[in-house]
Amino acid sequence: MTGFVRTIDAPKLSPPKGEVGLIHTLRHRVFNSAIGGVLAIAIAALLFWTAWTIIDWAFFRGVWTAPDRELCNAEGAGACWPFIKARSLQWVYGFYPSAERWRVNLVYLIGAISLAGLMIPAIPFKTWNALFFFLLYPVIAFFLLLGGKFGLTLVETEQWGGLLVTLVLSVTAIVVSAPLGILLALGRRSEMPIVSLLSTIFIETVRGVPLVLVLFMAANMFPLFMPPGVNPDKLLKAVIGTSLFASAYMAEIIRGGLQAIPKGQYEGAQAIGLSYWKSMGLIIMPQALKVVIPSIVNNFISLFKDTSLVTVVGLFDLLGIVQTGFNDPKWASAQTSNTGYFALAVIYWAFCFSMSRYSQFIERKLNTSHKR
């Protein structure tokens, strides 16, 4: 009996005709049944109609140059883009004095550069960059924005607004809620009954109420816990309330990641003599965080959008500052509010989509899953 061993690869053959290409995909995945075909056509028609309606309103019928609302009030007029141009600076800076806006620009620039250094995987001095962003940058931003020292004019937080307030709230809440959520998750899983009970009470209490209620409580009840005569401004109270609210959800996300780690990892850390905090910091927590990256980013995205609720306590974030522009009689028209909300939706989508895409990049970089 003789055998044959191939020494070279067999030639690659083309797939059978009819098994590849657009027609095959449509036939076997879209029009594989009568109901599926009807639904596919209906959904495609709906999407096309929606896209065309938006494009026609925003571009073809949109008003691009106008000194006031007159052209935007014309019959058949579309989006009122001159309104966006006229109010754009207020959207970015709020009521911040024009002569001092360079301070806001400097805070934006420093934050963008340091954040880019954190997001790029392979970059020199990453540890120093992280220490700067999390420890030194908040101090620099605080003194630059508020002023009152080093020869800078004092700008009260009541004059802040727009994108500035949205970023201050969301970035601060994200940075604070992450470590606080980790501590709460560890506390809830702790073997010390008091620590576990207190952590559980805090998490379940905060998760059991809406964010708008937390903001109201922070605005009205927080001064009751302060010494007489001490009443922090509204922005600080909103930051505290939002951070505590986000930390409760972050704690449950982290706890889910800790429970997903096999018991052998905990036992292995104990076997090599690591203490509790070393085993958590070096072995358990890095694996748990990789598992829950999608949930963490989803929580950050929700938090970024939920900052719009601060309008109920008198803060003019991006949504609030957009709505104030609708009351300007110079631009009051039938399309003003539609254009403002459309532009606002695009801005929020751009931020949230960027966070989502970066999280997917990190997932692939860390090989957290074989599925995308």
C-alpha cells in the first residue's frame, strides 16, 4: 500500500458561481422568504424616505445666509443655519466674558492634548501624562476658568454655560465615578459586614432613584450638611450629584466583571502570597476591567447625555444654552427650534460615536473578545 504526501499547497479554486456576490447575499439573507423580502423593501423605503427628508430640509431647502429670521420664515424654507452661526460662540462658551474666552480655549487645548496622550496606546511618558491629566490638569482648569487669582479676572460659574458646562460635568463625573465605583464594588463584595452593608445601601439607594431627583436633592439638601453660611454654587452641587449617581452604576458594572473572573485566579493570587490589594491591582482588576469595557463605555455615553438634565436646577449646559437662543426675537421662526435641536443632536452623536469607536478599538487591542 502506497501513500502520497503533497509537498505544495493545492491551487486555490474560485467559489462556485452564484455563491458569492451581492445577488447571492440578497437572495439568501434578505429575500430568503416572502415576509423577509416585504419587510426588507419596507424598511429600505422608510430609511430612504427619512434620509431624503432630512437632506432636503437641511441642505436643499436650508437657508444659509440671512441677517435675521425673515428668510427662515418664508414658506417652504428649511433649516435656519444663520441662527446656528449667530449663536455658535454662546454654545461653546455660554455667558463667559468675550475678553476672557482665551482661558476656556487654553483649557480645551491642554485637555485635548493630554487626553490624546492617554488614548494613543504607544506613546512615551504615558504614566506622567496620566498623572498630569488626572491630578494636575483639574487644578489648572479650575484656576483658569474661575480666575480670581494670579491676576485673572474672577468669572463666577453662573456665567459658564454651553459646551463648557457639559464637558466640565461629564468629564469630572467620569473621572470621579471610575475609582469610586471600583471601591464601591470591592466594598459590596467585602467580607466585612459593615463595609458590604454600607456599600450595598448606597448603591441600591442611588440606583433606585432617577438622576433628576439626585440633582434636586444635591441642589436643595446638600447645603444642610455644610456648616452654617456655607453654600456651594450650583455647578459644584451638580458635579457632586452626577458623580455619585454615576459611581453607583459603575460599581455594579465592575462587580459584574469581578464575578466573571474564574475562582482559580483568586486562588492563584493567594497561592503566590499576594496581599488582597496587590492581587486585586495586579491580577483580578485588570482582567475584570477588560471584560466590562463595553459596559463601562456605555455608562460613560449615558452619563454624557444625561448631563442635559442639569437644566432643571438652573444650569445652562449645551441643551440649556441652545434653548435660550429660541427666545431671541431676532431669530424666532418656525425653523429655529428644529435647526437648533438638529445641530444639537449631531453634536451629541459625534461625541458618543467617538467614544463608542474608541472603545471598540481598545477591545480589539486587548483581545477581550473574538467577536466584534
